[in-house]
Amino acid sequence: MMNPLSPKDRIIFALDLPSLDEAVKYIDLLKGHVGVFKVGLELFCACGPAVVRAVNERTSGAGVFLDMKFHDIPATVRGAIRSASTLKARFITVHCDEGRGLLKAAVEEGNVSGAKILGVTVLTSLSREDLVDAGIDASRFREPGDLVLHRARLARLAGCAGVVCSGLEAGMIKKEFGPDFLAVTPGIRGAGEDRGDQKRTVTPYEAVYNGADYIVVGRPIRNALDPVKAADSIAGEIERALKDREGKGV
């Protein structure tokens, strides 16, 4: 049986930075205070696999969340997952909106290396109006949560380890798929904090209380006067949410 995740291990810190030097500064500062480091498009385009190696070499067991959101034909994505798997990433993201075939190809390739494939459902920067603009059938998917649940079903059928969804949808994911299907939640903001380009946001407490297994946090830690203190404070919120969730049988 796997050991339960500690509160800090549930924090995925987003290395949304322009250079390897900046990333290494935060890796060294936050190792031991967060459990996973997210490498996304900006940083990977700037310095490539070197940043993933930096996380692996400079930390003691911190995971890498390789957030490439792969989105292409199945054969191309399979090859991308094969290459990404050599970096020993713990999580790799793939968009759900191309259907089960793409997700299944990613999962099959991820199984070779043990990387967990997460299906990206609906970005937290998207609202109901954005989905209509994108041509999503509003009569079938009236709210983002309806589409999140539909895409999560595809991800589950394809064998994904879980999905990326907002904290507003984490509860419905857990209710339908159970505790072993991971819910990873970005769009985290402190109470009263500027949402920036995010539209479906929650606090760390709300995300975990609603059922999120991991939360992806960037700006609330990175922009804090004391990033370590901010990370530790978020871990405290997570701990409180877990206790409250357990106490109410959620």
C-alpha cells in the first residue's frame, strides 16, 4: 500500500519562468517545501530537458510534472511520450479533446516507463462563453463542468491515471470515479487575490476540500515576499482541508 501524501507533497510548484537559472533558484529554494515541480511550455522551450534533469539532480525525490499538454495525431503523441519518458517525469499531460484514441496511445507509451498520463479536460482560463466561441455544443455542455466530466470519462476509459481539472469540478470527478483516479487542480489563488488570466479559480483549501489530490501553484508562491513561507502556508491550508474533509466523510 502506498503511503498517503503529505500536505507539502500535494503541492506542484509551477516553474513558469524564462530561464534555467531562474528555475534552479526556485528549485533550490523550494525543495523540501513542495512535492512536485511543474515544467511547462515556456521553460521547456527555453531550456529543454536540462530543467527536468535539474529537478532530478538537485532534489531528493521531488517529482516532475511535465505539462506539455500534447495534442496531435496518436502516432506523433506516442513518439513524444516515448521521448518524454526518458526524462523520468512522474506526470505527463495530454489534451482530452482529440478523444480516446489519442489518450490510449499516450497511456500505452507511458506504461512502458511508469509515467502517469493525465488528461487535460478544460483549461481553467476558459469560461462558458469561451466554450461557445470554440464551437462546443452549448445544448449538450451547458457549463464547463459538463464538458470536464465527459472528457474525464474518456480519460478513464483510455486508462489515464487521472485528469487536470479546476477545483470546482474536483468533487464530481471523485464522486464518479473514486479516490484512485487523480484530480490535479491548477487555477489556485488566495482569497481575494487577483485571478489574472484564470476564470475558474479556487483557494488551496477549497481545491483539496473538494477532492483535489494535487494543486498546481505558481504565482501565489513565486510572487510572495517569502516564497518558502508562502509554500508552507499553503501546506497548512491543505492539511486543514484534509482534516475537515475526513471529519465530514467527504
